[in-house]
Amino acid sequence: VPELPDVEVFKQYLNATALHKKIVQTEARSRKVLEEVSIKRLESDLRSRRFVSTHRHGKFLFVRMDDEQWLVLHFGMTGFLKYFKDMDKDSPHDCLLVTFDNGYHLAYDCQRMFGEVHLIDDVDAFIESRDLGIDALDPDFDLQAFKESVSAKRGSIKSALMNQSAVAGIGNVYSDEILFQAGIHPKTTPSRLNEASLKSLFGHMKDVLQTAIHCRADPERFPKSFITPHRGKEGACPRCEGALESETISGRTSYYCPKCQG
Ligand SMILES: [Zn+2]
């Protein structure tokens, strides 16, 4: 499931491939992801435009066009971007296919259809309308703001980290990784975390997300100290070599080490 690091990698990919090229055609192949914008409007509003810059907030990617509208992409469960020339390699699951005047295409693929596409004029208004909290990697998001965002939340610290209104960008996989690195059990009540634990959690949140982006959000490239590559297998803890446990927390399967995350 694309989380902050994955979407940041999509942003970098789009920046490196699809900016400043004239759009000659847009095909929208899925009505389901286009809730608020009609296929007709999308096709006509993108025609002859160029993508000029990008912005990411949490798990949303905003692509600015040269008429100052923004195309908003959310990648749902399995979405990704693909820039290519050869139509034969086109996946049948493309939701949105943008064709440029150089003959290349940018496909927004979301096979499981839980993604979203919007056309908007105002990024801040969109963020507010979706009640999104500050982006986890925003330079202004400091320890004090982090404490205010999560420490009063009810439920578990894992669900507080995944709450997009508290902190935007973190989902199931990266909340587990951040909690593992900080040595905190995912079911801990936020109000029971002391100053040192909150400081450690905040530091590991920034570090895990930045490291994941540096590794192109590919678990195979993650440091050996990360728990993520051991998910879903009968994995051993990379720190103590004990067996990892999994448990459903806030409706999601969480992986943790019962020894290291006391
Ligand atoms: Zn361990």
C-alpha cells in the first residue's frame, strides 16, 4: 500500500519523466476512481496542458498544470505511475493514461481501484477539506507539534501514527517500522509514553521515512536493522533474532517483536 515514501518516489519519478511535455490526449478508463471529476472534464482540461511541478502531502500527490489547476492522485491500495512509449506493454488496468507530444505515455495504474483522481484549484483548501494533518516530513513538524498531534489520541500509538488527521503519510507498514525502531509496542496507549519515548518515536519517524525514500521505498534495499522485509514471513527479529509476532491492531495486521518492543 503506497505510503509517504512510496508517493515521494512516485513524485520524483514523475518529475524525472513527465514534466514540461505537452499533453495531446488523456484517456480515463475507470469511472470508479473519478468520483468528483467527470471523464469528459478531465480529458478536455488536460488537453494541450503541461505538468509543471509537483507537491506531495501525506499520501496525496499534487501535479500542477500550466493553467494553475492541479491534478490530484491518491494511489489507494496498489496504485503506481508508469512512463513508457510502447503501447504493447500497456497494462490493461490503467485508470488514467496521459499521452504527450513526444509519443510517451504516463499511466496512473490502480488495479484494485481504491485510488482517487481529482482536479482542483487550491491545494491548501483540498488538504483542509480532507482534514489532513501536517505531513510527517514537513520541516515545520517538530517534536512539540508531534507531541500535540499524537500524545492525546485514544487507542493505540499505532493507530495514532496511522491517523491521517494527526500526521499525514504513515500507514500500516511504516507505523510498524517506526515503532520497532523506537522499541515501542504498537498497542501502547499514547498518553503512557514518557518524554524520552516520544522523542525517540519522533526521531525514528523522520529517520525511517527518509531512509525508505533513500532506498526508493524498496524493502529489499532497506538496512538490515529494518523489520519491514520480514513482514508476512515467519520472520526473525533483526535485532534479537527472536520470532516476530503479528496481531490485528486497528483493523490492520501489525508485525512487532515481543522482546524488543516491551
Ligand atoms: Zn527483537
